[in-house]
Amino acid sequence: MAGYRQECYRGGDNTVYNQDYLTRREWLVRGGSAVLGLSLLGCEIEEQAGFNSTEGSLVPWASAPDTGAVSQVNLLEWEQLDSWVTPTSDLFQVGHYNRPVIQENEWNLEVGGLVENPLTFTLEELRSRPQQEEIFTLECAGNRGFSGFIGAVHNARWTGTSLASVLQDVGIKDSGIEVVFWGSDSGEEEIRGNKIVQHFARSMSIQDAMDSNLILCYAVNDDPLPNAHGFPLRLIAPGWYGVANVKWLKGIEIRDTRFMGRFMARDYVTLREEKVGDESVWMESSVGRTRINSVPAKVTLLEGNYRVHGAAWGSSVASVDVSVDGGPWRPAEISVSQDSPYSWTFWHMDWDGGSPGEHTITSRATDAGGRVQPATADPFIALKKTYWESNGQLTRRIVTGDQ
Ligand SMILES: Nc1nc2c(c(=O)[nH]1)N[C@H]1C(S)=C(S)[C@@H](COP(=O)(O)O)O[C@H]1N2
Ligand SMILES: [Mo]
């Protein structure tokens, strides 16, 4: 299991639990009976044959995605998936501008704009504030949007300090409506004939930014952030697509207008046709909160039995169904539960392999609000003209009977 959560412990109440899994905060905050649930989860992860490739042999997909064009971003290889928490070296990376290498002692975070009490923080000062941890499945909004780009997703354990508490300390003025997160990376843009150099930036409403799950993050999987993932500080916004999770954060600014930077208002904008009676309404929306998603990750074969393994994320996952050859949906079993609505689940479904030959396998997740992952033919996906937010059902092909 890729060096994660090796040891289980047996508690006085005979419950087997995995102490490694439970961080200090989880012990303190969740406490009591909740620990039981967590401890079972910890061991489930360890025991789940689900993603352990030594359990049975891997049956390769008949059509491997061509990742040639995008391989430089360290995409997740679904068939290799064997760890619920993605090891740091396996995290995919996306950067739109340069990738700054920042020295800790030459860096600080400025929090200002329409605030009563502008503050500047060193990394040490942020580290000395109360710690908060989030296990979060971060997916690039472009994931699944074009051929070969299906592994831009990771589930890591992020540590930092509460954004809301920092915003409280600076005191947002009544006139403030928008929180802009500025990255240190920059690039040249041409806007209506003007060539300018611009920093990466994203924004949120104050209400969204005050969500208690958002953290100013300085560690991943208990290590300092690697340069590629935003050292020394990034925003971690559980429940939001990757683009909102600004890396190499250098400033947080409160403003009194909506912010319309490239990554809010020009790029990462979804264009979708909506039919209202006979009329087409073209809806443009800024990529924001994640949508329910799932993929079949791999198929294993053990003593003549096939098992389809997959992951689901993007919302609170209520159930996952699998269809073989476009036939009836069959419920999958959850192998590893979510830690929160923001982490992924692993699921599996046993299958006899059908008649020898080629078959298709499609997965479909449903969230706690009853939202169903749409089919690719669903107008919600089919009438979308841009590649972001492509959470349509994924169908993969496999050949059985010749192993
Ligand atoms: N400063 C900065 N932050 C950024 C980006 C960027 O280009 N610059 N890319 C965003 C996008 S589009 C994604 S998908 C995630 C990827 O995070 P990762 O590289 O840690 O996997 O970072 C986001 N944060
Ligand atoms: Mo992204």
C-alpha cells in the first residue's frame, strides 16, 4: 500500500484501529464514537483487496488512453492506483505560467485591500497558527475533457491554517465583496491589444472564502509543499476544482468589485447551450465547485472472477452503479469510504466476465443530493462546447476470456 498506514492497533474495546491514520486533530476534534468509524476506515484501507494489484492479475484496458501530449504533468495512471492517499511524488501538476522557486526567507503573505487591519505573515507565523487538515480530491477542471487527459486528479492530505480565521483577523470592511488570491507566477497576456504581464489569480465571494474548510496550506502528506505544488503556501479549497487552489500564494486582497481575471472570466469558463422551448440560451459560467464524477480504474482477475475497481469523487457519494455492455445498472460496493464529501471513495463490482471477447464497462455515481453523473449523451454534457467540467460517464473497453 505504497507506504501508507501500515500499522493497525487494537483498542481496549477490541476495536482495531489505525493510529497512523488518525491525526492529532482528528483525535481531538472528532473524538469519541466518531473514532470508531474512522478506525474501521483506516483498516479497511489497509485490507481492501480493492486496489492491491497483488490480489489477482491486472486485465489491461483494450484501449489505453494516449497520454503522450500531456504526460509532462504526471497524470495518475488509473491501472496503477493502489493507494487511497496519493503519494506526494505521484501528484499530477498543472501550472499555466512559470513555476517559481521561492525562498522561504524572501517570501511573505500580504493580506490587504478593503480591510481594517492589513497584515503580513511569514511562513513561520502561519505555521504557528492552529493547524487544520483536509483530505481532498483535487481534480483539474479540464480532466476528462480531451483524449488521454483522464488522470488529472489526486487525493492528498493537506495541512495548513484556517483562511476564515486570517480573514477575521484583518477585518473585512463592509464595502468588500470579493476575495482575490494572487499567485507569484506570472505570464504575458494580450487583452484588447494591450500586452501585459499578469499574475495567476482566482477569486471568491466573501461568503465562499469564509467557508471553514478552506486552508492556507503549507504541507502535503506531512511534508512541506514541493515547489511544483506551490511552496511555500497555497490555497486549498475543498469542493472546488483545481484551478481555485492557487499555488505560490503571495497576496490575498479584498475588493469591492467582482474580479474578472483570465482564470475567472476568460479561461476556465464553461460554454453550454441550454434549450428553453425553441430557443437556445448560451450559458457561460466560471468554473467553480466540483461535480459528481467516477471512473472505472482497473479490472483484476482472480481464480476466474473478474472485479471492476473504480473511484468516485466531487461530491458526497451516495452510490455507484456499473453497466456492462450498456446493460442494466448494477450497484457497486464501496471498498473505501470518503473521509468527507471532499475526498474520493473507492468501489468495486464483481463480474463473471461475460462471454469471451470485448466488453464495455461504464460507471455512474450518484451524490447525496440525488444528482446523477450524466451520460455523455445527456444534453448537459453533449451541449457543452468547452472541455471543462467534463464529468460525463466514462466507458472503457476490455477483452475477457483470453487470460
Ligand atoms: N499560482 C497558480 N496556481 C494554480 C495554477 C497555476 O497555474 N498557478 N494552476 C491551477 C490549476 S488549473 C490546477 S488543476 C491546480 C493543480 O494543482 P497541482 O499542480 O498541485 O496538482 O493548481 C491550480 N493552482
Ligand atoms: Mo486545472
